[in-house]
Amino acid sequence: MADQLQAESLQPLIVRQLQTVIKNHELAHAYLFVGPTGSGKSQLAKWLALRLFCFNLQNGEPDLTCPECQRILSGNHPDVVVAKPEGRQIKVDEIRHLKDEFTKSAVEGNRKLFIIHDAEKMTNNAANSLLKFIEEPGSGVYILMLTTNKSAVLPTIRSRTQVIELQPLPRAELEKGLAQNGVPRTERTVALGLTDSVSEVMEWRKDDWLKQAITAISLWYRHTSKANMLGFVDVQTEIVKLATDRQKQQLILDLMALIWRDTLLIANGITAEQDLHFVQEQELLSFTANNYSVRTLLAISQETLTSRHLLDQNMAFQNVAEQLTIKIVRALSA
């Protein structure tokens, strides 16, 4: 029942729209679900699979107990084909498997559903190789493509699907979910600026990583905000050891951007706690905001965003973090 309930609570409007579309026999053959992490794309896809295959609908909803529902919930239905990336891309073997399945009829009944997670991680060649199947999938075949980044999906793919934009998880709902999972307030408020996914935050909290990262960034900010080059040392001694993979490197740069964003907000008169993330550092943030011009703080904030792009262009993380620190210290010393 979890997936059904999550889909209805995360995206109630879209669930109602799809219910109407199915009732009127107007379901499109291909959809692109677009939304941030945690917005319910996977849950919505699972709900639609249940709705399409359930033997025993109750008031138009899957009963979740029939053999079809049980196999979908356990990931063992032969006519629900799921593709996911391993690492940064959806592998060639996965694409071959998809193409092979597209050529086969449904094992049972007359419906077949394909769910492609992180569709933006298909290479252009892989996406192009699926075009003819997406354009003409055959009777009873449905395709769901899920992505956090619509612009990274080939225009030719987008043009052949109905695009459904999911709303991000409301802040209050996310904070409630984090609290229920035992996430301390200082970590919750920071996490709210990074993701819309409770499960993602829980992953970051393993081995106290998130707590350590927040502590390290707070120390780094304490030094750099006073134009002190000890911030450079902090990168080498505290921050680099936490940046053990690409995702954590990106997160650390996001944390750096977030704490300077908070500073800029305070400098512009926005001081309500619900608008800030590093609330435990609000006194220091206010001190910094009051001692430098908005123009300077805006320039620093823009530099933090540029640093993320440099990492995406494969510059070494330590170099990116060290260069950012030097630029901030210089800007504040000018």
C-alpha cells in the first residue's frame, strides 16, 4: 500500500488527472515524468503500473492484494520492464534488453509497461536507438520515462512523450518526514536547502557524514567570512577528507553555496528562520551580512555557483574548493 499512498500524498492532482484519463480510455502511450528528487516520480510510476494491471480494482483503485499487484510491488511482473542507470549512465546492455523487450508481446494479457528511471542518463545514441519504439510502441504498450532534468533529455524524445511536471515536496511535508526519521533540527534545516527527498537525506546521514559536513563548512565559513586564509587550511584538513566521491563533492560545494546564500538573504533583510538553512550560525551570518556590501556578497554567492560548474567540468575538487576560498578572501579584503 505504501507506493499507492505515497503517490496520492506526494502528487494528488496528477493521480486524479491520470485516474480520469484512464477512465476515459485516453491514456497516452508515452509519458515523461519530470520532477526533483523526492517528488514522487517512482511512486507515481508504480501506482500507474498497479492501476493498469490490477485484477480487482476497488472504486477504480488497485486493491494491492491480487497476484498482479503483489508481483508489481515485489518487482517480479514479467510485463513491467524497468530500466535504471548504474553509475552515471544507463548501460548499453540495459538498452539492448529494453529493445529486445519492445519487440516481444506481453507475456500475460495484452498490456506491457516500460519504466525508464533517470532518462537523462541515456547516451544520445541509446536514446536515438529507442526512438522508433517510443514513437510507435504498438497496441497496449506504455512507456514511462522519469527525469529530474527535462532539458537533458533529447528533444526528439520529449516531442514523442506527454510531459508531466511534478511539484516538489512541500517544505512542511519534507521537514515532517525528516523529523519522523529522527533527523536533528540543525541537519533538517540544512537538508531542506539541498533536496526534496527524505531517503536521500537518510543516505547522507550514514556514518554521521552530513553532520560532519555541516560542521566542516561552518568552520570554513567562520574563517573565510573574516577574510582569514585559515579557510584554505580547512579545505585541506577538514573538507577534502569528506569529499570521498563525486556526489559528496557536489554536496559540499552546494553547502558552501547555501551558507553564502543565507548571508546574502540576511543582507537583503530576510531573516526569518523558515527562509534560512544554516540557522545555527545565524549570529555569524548576520555579522558578515552587516559588514560587507550586498554587491560583494552577491559576487561571492555567484562564485560559489560557478565552482559547482567547474567541478562538473572535471576540475579536481580540492582545486575548486581552494580557488573558491582564495576568491572569497580576496573579495572580502578588497
